[in-house]
Amino acid sequence: MMENFVIYNPVKLHFGQGVTEKLGKSAVPFGGRALLLYGRGSVKDNGAWQQSRDSLERAGIRVVEYSGIKSNPIVEDADEAAALGRREGVDMVVAVGGGSVLDTAKFVALAIPAGHSCWHFATGEKKPVQALPVLGVLTLAATGSEMNAVAVIQNDKEKKKIGYGHPLMFPRHSFLDPTFTLSVPANYTAYGIVDLVAHALEGWFGEGEASLTDRFILSIIREALEYGPKLMQSPGDYTLRAKIMHAATMALNGLTVQGKKSGDWGVHSIGHAMSVLWDIPHGASLSIAYPAWLRLQQDRIPGRIHELGSGLFGSGDAGQSIEQLASFFHTLGSPLSLSEAGTEPDQKAKQALFEVMTINKVDGIHHKLSEDDYRWLIDQMA
């Protein structure tokens, strides 16, 4: 049956060429000082940093910068950025970059007024009661963080990567100019496409019968199937970049879980374990994990997998559906195994992955995983 659901998404999304010019005007109601977060320099090459800073300064907003956010965001960066924000008395956090920068910004926005490490929120030790406003300028089509209230953070010392969500973490405004994604290299373009497909699939395998939501999910994945390979061949095509950027946002803004019990996030948790161990890019970890997870589920939920393949590829059975999805990931150039991702899957590496999956209690919301499943999946992913 269809699950009860509530729709709530307060993000004001600005999409299209030149929309970042509105950043400063949109930020003015929140105060006069902004903490500007970004990664390791690409935003200065694609123009996103300059346009964002110029727009804020034209509006009379003083800018304080924190740079160097990693592609798998770590707790140390978030805590250091929060400490800087407290010292400078900032009124808002502006994230310029991909999902990792946006995720970091969400934790920073919680940690600044709280005065303690953001890790306490991720683990559930502390509950947020307030947050600074977050504004995002997106430069990578992948995670959907620009239009949701969820973020992930990694603690290398504890070998944990945790996803956390709270309504206070919704960005107030997000600016999506596909122009900023034109310079994204081929591998990260592919990883972003894999990520958006994975988000849609997680909605598909959530509990609950919601036919309209299923149609939304299939349509989002079809966008990736049709335009993803074309984009890999024509990376400078603005229209293709815009289509993928739009699809990535729709894949994780609540559209794919209406009438379902959230989504089934076990595959994301498997990918997080790989990131903790080997810093494998998130999308790359998903193209390794998803086919393996589907093969594990092939005899458990064959009908649901076949229905997916039939809707996307016209597949005749569950097995064909899985292989066609894996073939799509391979066509994009995303790895299908740990060895393809540059990790030697010897016994030591397999045991390390098993231990990290155990520490992180990798599991699905609807489709549960046992330790025997862990070992089976690790052999499949090798």
C-alpha cells in the first residue's frame, strides 16, 4: 500500500545561465557577513568563486573565506570552518562547489551557533536547535544536496561516514548555473551521473506502492540514460549539462520518495565504507556497489528488479536488468569493481572493507543486510 507522506521543501532554487548574479540580493536579508566555503581551486577556474564573491560584495556583504573542502567531506574541515565563522561573527554560510562543499556548509551552519563539533550532530549525541542560513552555488551535478536537508560527513579517526538530516539544514537559496559544470572533467561528470541514478534507485527500492512516484523515478533515470552518454561525448554542450543538472536535483529533493518509506540506502552505506578506506570518489563507489547489491537481491526481489529493467530497458528478466544497468555505468567510464577503481582487492583489503562495513553498521532501511551478505558483496565488488 502507499505510505503516508508529508511534502516540505522550502528551498528557493534559481536555475539557468547567469542566476548567480542574484546571490547577493538574496543574501541581504540574512545579514552583512558571509562565510564563503569552497574546495581546492576549480571554482576559481570556472568563474563560480569570482561571480559569487562579486555578487555578495556588490550587495555590501563582507566575505570571509574557508577553502580546501575535500571531495569526501571530513569533520575537521567543518569544525575549523565553524570556528572561523564564530570568530568572525558571520551571519550566513555560502557554499560554492559540489555536494561535498554543500554538505560541509550544512554542518558548519549547525555548529557555529552550537559551539561544539558537528560530529555530535552526526552521531545523534546533540540535537540542533538553530542554524545559520545556508546559500549554495552548485558547480557539480550529482548529489542533490542543493535541494534537501541531508548531509554526509566523514571521521577518518573513527573510520565512520555518517549521513544526517534535519529541517534546519535546508538551504535557503540554491543557484544552479549549468555553465559552471562545463569544465568538470570526464570522470567526475560520469560519477555525478551515477550518483543521480543511484539516488533515484534508492527511491525505487523503498517500501510502499506509489505508482506516480515510480513514474517520476523512471523518468529521472531515463534522462540519465539518454543524455548521460551524449554528455560524455560532448562535455561542452550547455543544454546537455543543464539536463543532467536538473535530473540530479530532482533525484534527491523528495520527489522520489512520496508515498514510500524513505528510500533504501544500503548501497550508499557500502559506498561510504569504500570512501573511508580508500577515498574512492562517491559516484565511483556507487557504480561498484549497485550492481553487486542488485545481484544479491536478484532472488529476493526479482519482480521489483524486473519491473525496473522493463521500464528502463525493456529487459526480459531481473538478471538482464542488472547487467544492462552495469553496462550503462561502464559506458560512462565509471568503475564496476575495486580493481578498476585502483584498489587491489587482496584478502587484506577485503577484510578491511568488511571491518569498516561492520563498524558503520551498513544496512538498508527496507532490505536488510547480514554479515554474510557483506562478505558476498565484497567478493562481488572485488
